[in-house]
Amino acid sequence: MSMESMVLVILAVFGAIIGSFLNVVILRLPQEGASIVYPGSHCPACSAPLRWYDNIPLVSYCLIGGRCRYCRTGISLQYPLVEACMAVLSAALFVRVGLAWEYLYYFVFLAGLLVIIFIDIHHQIIPDLISLPGILLGFGGSFLVTDLSWVQSGLGILCGGGVLYLVALGYYLLTRRDGMGGGDIKLLAMIGAFLGWQSLLFVIFFSSLTGSLVGIVMMIRGRSGSQTRVPFGPFLALAAISYLFFSEQISALWQLYLQRMAG
């Protein structure tokens, strides 16, 4: 095994370990007064403390058949899914930027997005404890990374938060209903902080397209009319992840489109 392959495997394992911790954050952060540190890992059903061998990312879930060792209650597939996602994202990030400061910078960003995706799906909220520190970290880190300037990051914060605020305000003035929460606005500002203002057109377009398609499918299947509530945060997060890994391809496609329009 080459050195690069070894580092890739190590970082994938590291991502899975962090993913295991993110599961705790996803479960406890929305609970008022809950700590993500204490008590230790335990079964949500019977509260039995988990041994270290029950906490091995991905492996333990398979070994115990997806059920608590003590009460045999089924364990949500979300746990290995989050661990696997973080493992893949960690490995892919190493391939994308190498083992440099950018890896740590974007690893924190991806971890925050993954937490936001699952919390917003379950609770329809985007915790300020993720997005607001994320804005500060994104802007502060822009002084250290090579592919993002502090000007791009700062404009990303202003434009990201400002664009969604205007959209939300316009929707409210037209319908007298809140169509977008403040959490989405702060999330787009966080995305702008990490990816710069130049990412926002794609992020808004892609998230709106995918969110609309999913919303239409849910309305048809649920037959609940236009009041169906679809959390927008996961679509913003997935669009940001797509841009982070495929920004060069996205830019090339955009240039090709402009050339064809001009020709």
C-alpha cells in the first residue's frame, strides 16, 4: 500500500470516528439543556451505557445486527449512515485538497453541514450553535486558505444572508406567511463564508431546483396540498457540498453555456 493510500484510509477512519460523535450532536443538540459530552453514549430506549466495543463506527452496528445488545430495540440506520457519510467526505476531501490547512478548514465545514442536514430533517430547525460560529470560522479561516480570500468570504456572508432575507421578506409580503426560517438565512451566510460569494448562484439554483422537485413529489404522494412543509436546509447543505467538490466542473459547464449563448 502506498503512503497516499494509507493516509486515505486513515482519514476515512478518522471521518467515521467524527461521524460517531456527530450522531451524539444530532441527537442531543435540539434537546434543551442536554449536553453533548455527558452522560456517555447509551441506548436511547433502555438507557444502558454502551461499552467501547459497541461504539466502533460502522463495525459495531453490523456486529450487533442493528439492535441494542441489552434490550434488543432496533437502532436507527441513521447512525451508520452518518458515520459512513463522514468517512467518505473525509477521504474525498483529502483527494480534493490534500493534507493541508484546507483539509481541516473544509472538514469542519462538512461536519457542520452534515449535522444541519439531519437536525433540520427531524426537527425543522437549524441550530444557531452551528451556523453562527460557522460564519465566524469560515471568515476567520479565509485568511489562511489559499483558494479563498477574505473579501470573497466577507461578500459571501453579506450576499448569502442578504439574498435569502430578501426572498423570505418578499414571500411574506406576498402571502403573509413565513416561507423560510431565519435558520436558512444564517446557513447560506455560513456557506458564503466558507465558499465565497461566487458559490451562491449555484447553491441557490441547485437547492431551489432539488427542493422544489422533492416538495412536488411529497405533495403528490401526501395529497396535503400546498401547505406541505419541506425543510430547505438539507438542500442548501447538499448544494454547498456539491460546489465544494465540483466547483471546477460547474464553472466549466457555466462557461460552455455562456459561449453557446453568445455564439
